[in-house]
Amino acid sequence: MKKLRVVLLVFIILSCSSTDNSDEFLNTDNIEIVSTTVQSIEKEVNDSSTTSLADMYVFDEEKMSPFTGLELPPELWLKRPRRILAFKIDNNLNARPQSGLEDSDLVFEILVEGGMTRFLAFFYDKTSDYLGPIRSARPTDPTLVRPYGGILVVSGATPGLIPQIRELGVAVLEEQQAPAMFRITSRNAPHNLYGDTELVRNLVDEKGYPFNPPPGPIYAFGTNQANWNQGANRVTITYSDFTTIIWKLDGTEYSRFIIDGYSPSNEAVAHNVIDRNEDIQILQTETIAVIQGAIYIDEATTLPSVLTVGVGPVYLFNNGNYIQGTWRRNDINEPFEFYDEEQNTIYVPPSNQWVHILPLEAGQISWSSS
């Protein structure tokens, strides 16, 4: 249709410049001019139509999610809250199935003691009225919350850690009374603290916690995956002898399974979540990011932690495709940057994200087409 309009426009322009003499209009010189002009314009149209859509993707801080890279409906971004909340969520065997993770904007999964993991569930444009179990902070947490000016919401922390986190410029909210946070009776402590994200948000408003400016994206989003490879329908991520995660592609999303060394069966089982109405579903994500960092023992708490500043391997998976590269980060105030083997920026597909912070020494990752 575009080509037809261009051809007609050229034809009209040349017609207007001619005389009423039909012999002159049909002069072969004019025909050659029309032909040459149309071919030139068609080439420009074709060239522009084959330009990669990645060149057209521009992140809009006002209208897009910094955690998915997706554009939000107006009813969300027009009423966007002024604070980002990051909830620390338990992943102990006795904490499953968790609640509310499926409603978050983004999940980080981080190594803790005992070879287990815990989650950081970010809430900005999304909400949950039944989120938990909420657990205590760990040293890696503030390094992931700091770039977004977020508030870390926890049940508490090892003595001395909360002041350390605040010194890094991250606000912390510890356990609060109902209805913002509440203990459920169907679970034993410490795996029974839950929260309502919007009531917690109202609480931090009342307490006058600092606002965060509209954050930039967690890493570079884009639609150019021309240099990605096929063959990642199944992704296996091992944190330790006690925790292995398996993601299996189901349609366009990966479904999550877990092997827990503390479980009597020690077999892969579906990692489910349960809502307030006791409806159960398996955890899923569209994109998996695996960021490997060196493990260290935090001096103040003697807890195992993972470095998130520096340089290390990164692996990205989406819709059965994958790419390997390097992550870089100079400071905890900055987002992650991803580069491929030729040092070109890796553009992550705008989609739901699950980010693994995996120890470099003990962590293992593999994938296959089936």
C-alpha cells in the first residue's frame, strides 16, 4: 500500500510538470525518469521496512516497567506509586508453596546459608494482598535494591545488618502489625509472616519514607535477538548440593521445578504458589537471567553472600533461545550491563523476568533442547 502511494505521488508530480501534448508526455525519457525514480523510492521503502525493530525500541521511564521493559496500560502508569517495595521471601522447604510471587514485577533469587535460596520480590506497578512468607534480610539484598531507591521489607535481620543496610542508602521496614503484615495460623513460625503490599505502601507513606525517582531499566531491553542461539527448552541451575532449579519451556513461558536436598524425596517437584483462596499454580516466567558472582563471607554477619559489583558470566534464556556473555557493574547504584562475546550490548526481550544471583564457584548451569 505504501509503495502504491509513492508511485502515484511520483506519477502526479511528473504529470503536472508536463504539457498537454500527449506525445511529449509519452516521451521515453519521461518513462525512464519515472521508472528510475520509482525504483529508487521503492528501495528506500524496502530498506526502512527491513530495519531491525530493535532500533525502534526506546525505554520510556514514564510508561514502561523498569522490571519487564513492557509498556503499561494508561490506568497503571498514570497512577504509578512513588515508591518501590522489595520484599524478602522465604524459600525454606516449610515455606512452600509461597504466595504472591506470581503477582510481583520482578523476582531475584539469592543464595543464603545452608545452600538454600531466598527471593527478593519487587512491587511497583503490581500488587498482592497475600504475600509471603516474609523473612529476614541478607547482605546481598541492599546491593540489588539500591539502584531503584526501593524500600527493603523484611521480618528482621541478623544483629548489626539493618544499620549496615541503611548505611548503604537503602531504607528498611521491619515486621509491622496487622493488617499491613500478619501471621497466618496454618504455618509455623518463622515461616508464617505475610503482608498486603498496598497496606504496607500506605504505611511507608505515613512514616514518610523517601520517594524514589522513576527508575531506569534493570538492564538493556530490546527486540533484537538476532545473535541468540536455539536449544534451551530446559534450563538447570544448581546453587548447591541442596538446591537445584529446573525451568521447562511450556509454550512461551518456563515452568519452575525444584530439587530440595532437605526434602526426603530429593526429586524434582513443581514449585507452586498458593493464593488466599487456596488456588494453586506453578511459578512461571518468560525470561531467565543468570548472573554469576563470587561468593564471600560478610564480615559483619559471617553470612555467605554473592558479589553483584564487578564482572562475571551472564546467561539469558527466552522462548527456548539463549545467549552467553558478561555482566558488568561498577557500583551498587548502577544497573547491570550485559555484553556478548564480541562486547556488543545484549538486549533482553521485554517480558516477565526471573533473575538468579548464582555463586560463581559452587553454582552450575546447563541447558538442553529437551
